[in-house]
Amino acid sequence: MKLFFALSIFFLVLTNSWGQSPSEKAVSTIPMASPSPELNTTDVSTFKNNKNYWKQLTKTDATNQAVWVSYFDAAKFSNYDKHSRFLDKTEMEELEGIRQQVSTIMPNTYAHYYIEYQVLGKTKSGFSFLEKAYQLNPDVTLLDDMLAKAIIERNDVKKKEFIKKLYESGAISAALLEYNQNVLYSIEENGNLVTYGYADTYPLYILQELFEIRRDVRIVCLEWLVNEDYNTNWSNRLGYPNKLHTKENVQLAQILNKYASMPIYVGLTLPPNLLAASKDNLYCTGLALKYSPTPIGHLTSLKSNWETLFKKKQIEIDEDINANYLLPLLMLEKMYISEGGNKTVRPLIDKLAKKYAPSINIQKQLK
């Protein structure tokens, strides 16, 4: 029996056979949670409109650092789609053009260093500009980047410092923390979790370091593999003599290929295009998908995690990433129906569907 529904915020393809043992079929899932974490809840069209606004301001206020930073951010985010941060050659050339203008007009300023870092990313050279930008303006918006820098450089002192600062800044909501806590609870002991960016990575470190929750889980962020040191570290850990590939989809395939020697899970936040090739071997255990080429009893784990481990105070809070609960909840409700008992999560499904996926027919999905 195939379940298919398109959600307004994300796209899921669910395949399951309820006529045979549930553990005999993978979830066959191509999940995507909220829009790219960096986009937050702002529509891409808003950034496109803002880009033109800020671009005009750069002509009338050419030495205003804040104007250039806003113009750059709007140009970058306007080129993202809902599920990906990929930029093509033309889009990168646009950002490069802005970088060149700023480096010429106002060199050695916060705007200059910030934009250089954004263009270069989490590379060694990029981090050198990030450090300079933060020294000039220790703004809360750079705390996550400074934390990534500390983790990648294995600087435990700085890591603890920026985890504390990021948590105390309030930038990570309670709902985001609870969601990621439940992600950790979806993973077996000493598991490895593949994440993608902001909303599914930094909260995990806060939970592990400040609250000592599931410190056994190892996190590999695909976005960070652009950094040579981080890439080398994970290549060695996975047993590859050379660095992991530069393309994210190949990197993920290389990581999943080590499933036999280390249990590997992926977050529901990874883009659909990255999971397409392995979707038939991904099994939902809650808010994470375990990779296994052979069938596993994932629904037993899903049920146990939901009923005994998951925290549920923030599920109905208006945080886009909470839309991801629909996948495990629909599977769980079907399991409850097949068992013929009085357990149900239907009311919660209805509330989340109304908020995040008003067009889907829940009754049809549960038949």
C-alpha cells in the first residue's frame, strides 16, 4: 500500500506494506522538513523583493555596512529554494560581484569580512574572515558560525564557550531543542547521525554539552564537510584513505556505505534529492531514519521511542520543523489501528496537518 501526499512546507513519499509484517518494508521515504533552516519562516519571494530594495540603497548610501550586508543576505537567500541551499554558477557570480564591490569600497570592515566568509564558507580561509568579523562585531548572528569553527578546529574551550553563548542568546527556541532531543532519542546507542545545517545541528550540541543528553551520538554535518580538516577527520573515522567527495549526495552515499561497522541515521531535515538514491533502505525510528539494506523492526523502535522517550510539550508550537512529526505519527497511528487497541495519535495528526498540510486527506492516508 502506497501513501503519497505533498505537504505545503515539505514533500514526503511514504511507502509501506501493512498487509505483511511492518518491519519487512522500508519506509521508502524522501522527507523534507521545514524550509532550509537559514530561511526560517520567511518566504523566498520576500528576500527577492528585499534584494531590489537593498540594492537601490547601496547606490544612495554606498558606505553603509548594514546596507551591504542586508543586500548580500537578501541576494543569497533569494536564490535558495525551499529545500536546498544550492547556488548555480550565475547565482554565485552575483554574490561574487557584491563581494568585490564591498572589498573595494570598504576594505577591512565588518561588512567586508562577513561577506568574504559567506562566499568562502566554512573553509580555513573562510574561518579567518569569520574570526575578523566577530572581533569587530560579536553579533548573535555569528554565534552558530563561531561554534561550528570551534567544533571543526577541535577547540574544546571555544566549543563550550559558544555553545553556552548560543543557548543563552535565545536564538534556539524551546521547540527546536525539544525536537532535536527527540531526534537523539530516535537513535540507538553509539549511533551516528547525519545532519544538514542550522536547525538540525546546533541544537544537538547544546543538548549534548549543556544538558548531557545522548553524548554517545556522533554528529556529522554535511554542510561542514567543505572544510578540509573536518572532511579528513570523518574520512579517517569512516576508513577512507582519501577525503570524502565534494558533492553532498556522494558524501552521503559514502557515509551510508559504512552502515555495517557503525549504525548510521539521517535526519528528516535532509533535502529529498540527497535521500532519493537510498530511500528504499531508510527506516523511520522516530525523527530519524536508520540506514539498512536489509529489513529491520523499525516500527517497534518508533513506538517505543514515542511512548517512553519523546518529549511532547512543544510539538504544537508554531515551529516549522515540527511538521516532521507527521511522518512518524501517521506510521504510528496505522500501527495502533492494526493492533485494534484504544491507543491513538489522531488528534495530534489532525492539528499538525491543519497547520502544515491542510490539503491532505488524513482519513485516506490512514485507510
